[in-house]
Amino acid sequence: MLIKQVKNSDIKESQVTDEAVFNNRRQILKTMGFIGAGSLLSSTSSHAFNIFGSDDESQLFKTNALKFTQPAQYASSEKLTPEQKVISHNNFYEFGTSKSDPVANAQNFKVDPWSLQIDGLVEKPITFNYEDLFNKFELEERTYRLRCVEAWSMVVPWIGFTLASIIKQAKPLSSAKYVAFETLHDPSQMPGQKSRFTGGGIDYPYVEGLRLDEAMHPLTLMSVGLYGKTLPPQNGAPIRLVVPWKYGFKSIKSVVRIRLTDKKPPTTWNQLARNEYGFYANVNPEVDHPRWSQASERRITSGGLLTRNRIPTLKFNGYEEVAPLYAGLNLNKHY
């Protein structure tokens, strides 16, 4: 008889965020008498409290049902965050710096045609079109925790394929050590890219990076959907990275280029505030953000205030199987 061992990475159903709470976060906050969460924290960390949405937010972008398998090893007993919260509570500064801006400003976003380029230190540079993203690889549903650096978290059923599978098709050279990612740069569709003032001080396009061994780890996912459907634009349509043991800003959205390189690539938040956002950005309750603790997090669920759902943060977000990637590395210094 096969007995499944319970790991820290297994998610309990009671911990999943309820969809309706996320969608109505702002109206609920108003009825409870909270006028400005920004007075509680700095302008950056205050986003962690702004989880209540207005009733007039609407999802106009058309999503489509996906066909996918559900491998047992990536199922979870943790309760999922409600879908409406997942699609309404987002950091995507290309569409605005407030949590509700992406859903409000991204509904006319065009994802087809799309081009995803894989190049750099590879034998076989490849370009995938929109249809390739859904047909070239077998899609799987994987339930992962999502831990934001702002100390809130969700539990999300992503749909996608491993980043390793797409990299292998390009046949990386032995000299490749890192993988660099780039988001679409299209100010005509992404109003936050029109200036650094409206886009959170970022020099666009948004860029991210991983070590090659991190990119090739079986947990690292390229997601094309969630909750059984294609991604809405505010969640990174048509394709985004999901690295569940790292803070959410590492999981770059609306990716148009994946480039293999022998040098550590620049990453957007590390360039913007090097002392606050490291290259590795592994979830670590022992290493605080300079302006707030990372020892615990506010799990977004069907409840009211996030503070009622505070839970301890787990190292590597509970995915302890990635620890060997960092053997001998001082994670307090290389955060």
C-alpha cells in the first residue's frame, strides 16, 4: 500500500482564499470603517492591506477553458484562494500601481498574436506563437502557494508546463549559467509603461532572472492558466513564470523573451532597490524586509481583514525540496 508522506509544501484546504472575498475587498473595507490603509504602512507595504475591491470592477477580457492533467503530486489539501480574489488582487505595475488597477486597465489587452522567443546561449533558438503555448506541451494543474514580498499570500491552482521543458527544446549550451526573462513592452496597451512616474519608478521592460538550476527545477512552472481557464491579463496573460518558493515579484508576467546567458542578469526590483529586493528572493522568515517582518503572512481567504488570517511563513514557502539548490550558500547574505 502506498502511503503519501505529508510535507510542509502540502496545502491544507482550510488555507485557500475564498473567491468572493477577494473580489469585494474594497467595499468590505469601506463598510468596516477603514478609509486609508496607507496610514498603517509605507506606500509600498501598505499594498498588502488593500485587498478589498469595488463592486464596479468587471472582467471583460475573455478567458477560455483549458484541457489539462492533474498530477497527484501537485494536488493539495489546502483550501484554494477564491478565484475572484486571485484575479482582482494583483501587482502588475504595467497596468497601474494600485492592486485594483490591473483588472481595471488590462481588459482590452491583446494576447493573440503573441511571440515568445527563446535565445541566447542555446543551440536552437526558438520562437513560439500564441497557439504553441497551449499545444506544444502537456498542460498540468499545480496548486502552489503564492507568497508576496508584501507579506500576503494566496493558494492558486495554476495550469502550465515546466520551464525545463521549454528550455530543453532550445538545447542550452554548457556555458549557460542563468536564465533572463523579459515582459512585453507596449505602452499603448500598458499605461504604466508610459512613464516612470505612473509605473512605480521602473525602467521598462520588466526583467527577471534565475540561475539555470533553479529554472530547470521540476517545480518551476510556465503558467498559461488558472482555475481551469486561460490567464486573464492582470495575472500575466498569456504566459507567466511561477516559482513557488520565491517571493511573487520573481514570477514575471506576460513574458516575451527567455534568454540563456553566462552572466547574472539584471532584475527589475533589485535594480530599483538593491537593499530591499535580492536576486534570489527566496521566501525566508528569518530575513526581514528592511521595512517589515517576513516571519508571518496574511493569507487571503474568504474572511474579512487580512490580520485575522495571519499564519507563520515557512522557509522556501514550504517547498523544502529546493533546499539542496542553495547548499553552502548564506541565505541571510544572499537573500
